[in-house]
Amino acid sequence: MIHLTCNCKLPTLAPHFPHLPRASSLHYYRTCPRPILLSPPHATSTHLHTRRRCISAMPIGDSPTPLHQSPTEALHFELKDESDFDQIVTPDGLVSVCGFGSLLSERSARSTFPDLINFRIAKLNGFRRVFAHVAPIFFERGIAKPETKEISSLSVESCEGESLIVTTFEIQRSEIPSFIEREHEFRFLAVTPETLNGLFYTTPSVLCARYSDEEYFLNRCKGSEEIFNQRYGRYGIHKIWIDDVLPCRVYMRHCVLAAKNLSDVAYDNFLDHTFLSDRKTTIREYLATSGSGIMEEEPPEELKHRYGG
């Protein structure tokens, strides 16, 4: 089981910026230092078989009564390769995916997964969003700005006391290979979201979490410089997970609009529980200061539909 730990402190009420309206009247945020990654204990096949049987015994959706465990305690383990995804496949051959950035937009989700079903809003405890890794797709599409370090995409990392508004939906098991290929730089975690009224979903969802450069090179690139260079090196990228980058402007605008279009609760949650790579500055604060003007910028014409929220 993967344990990512950090010490969180609850500071004072988050500042309210008039031109970034808050949907709820009271909203707190927390900040944490960079998490520490601990090596997981080896899970036996018997344990995983029992876990899968218990999860799959009920249909996708809410549990009939709230569970006593937290979602992280109830289910939180790493899916290291494609075969591990079979642990969370439903009897109908479906896999649940958890969206926290661009996948907050159903339109965006359907552009990636045209046959998805059961798109819905959910809550995930124990994680925060951070713009702290380089995405090659931004270079491919011409929207990265390396001169200003505005090249970062979004991931999540464990943070005790944090809570995210997310989406979840189901895709076919057959779509997993292309999902892994598309989200190549991430650590895949099986997590258990809950409904907004506190009921846990009975089927875990796949979450794209923070990886490390060392693990990525060994596990995803199989220790091959050629594979790494094909994906990253050709763009002059030699380190993926870094703490001195800023969000890609077009992409961040897209995520903020996706959250806003999803619901007021999701919008506030994104602004106050998504951080720059310093793990201190929230997106609400960033948009009110050095990131002002981002929301007024239009994407390139050919990307307006893809990055339109």
C-alpha cells in the first residue's frame, strides 16, 4: 500500500478576492510541505483477491450506509502495471476513473473517452492538487512557455486534511492500455471517492497521482534513455517532477472553467485546494496576483474547443 505523508496545518480563513467570487461564504484551505513517499508493503494475491471480491459484490454507486473508515483507509493502493487494473474491474468489465483537472469537464472527458458512462461529481479526501510537473503535450501543441516556466500540468498528491471535489465515471477495461499510454508520467492509484453526502462508492477509481523521476525512468521507460528522450528529452526536458514551474496558462484556464461549469462547490474547491509548485500559493491567490489576466486569454483557434472548459 502506498502511503504519502505530510504534516498539514489549518491556517486562518483564506483571503477573498472580489473579482474571483466565492460560491460558498466560508471556505478553509490547508498547506503542506512536500510529501514523503514510503515504500509500500507487499500485498499478497490472497489479500487482493479478497479485496476485489468485497468491492465487486455491490454495483457501482453509493454504499447503503456510510462506512466507518476514511476513503484512504478503505482502499488506497498502487496499480503498477496493466494487469493490476484487473483488481478493480467490475463484473461488467468496467473501470472507474477519477477526474480532478481537465476531466472535471464532461465534454473534455468525452473527447478522451467517447464511450464513458455514469459521469458524476464526487469528493476525494486526503489529497490536494498541485501544478508541479512538466507535460510534453503542451510542447507538442505549442502552448508551453519555457521562457517563463509556464509549462506545468496538474497532478494530485496525498495531504492529510485536504479534500477535493472530483468527477468519476466508467470506461471499458479494453481502454486501459491507451489510458496508461496517455497518462504515462503518473503513478496510478486505486482510491475510493465518496458522494457529496458522505456515502462511499463501492468501486474504487483510478487516480493519476504524483510519480518520481527515478521511478518513472525505471518503471515506465524500463531504464531506457531512448524511451525517455522520445517522450521528454527531445523537448529539452530532463526532469519531469519539479518544484519551480508555473501552470501552463491555456491548460490552467481550461481547468478553472471546467470546475466553474461543474458546480459552485467544485469551482471554490479548485481555486482554494489547488496549489502552485510551492505548495503554498493557491490558484485563487495566483489569479489575483501574478497570474491575473489568464482567465481573459483565449486559447489558439485550433484548440478553443479542446481547452474551452
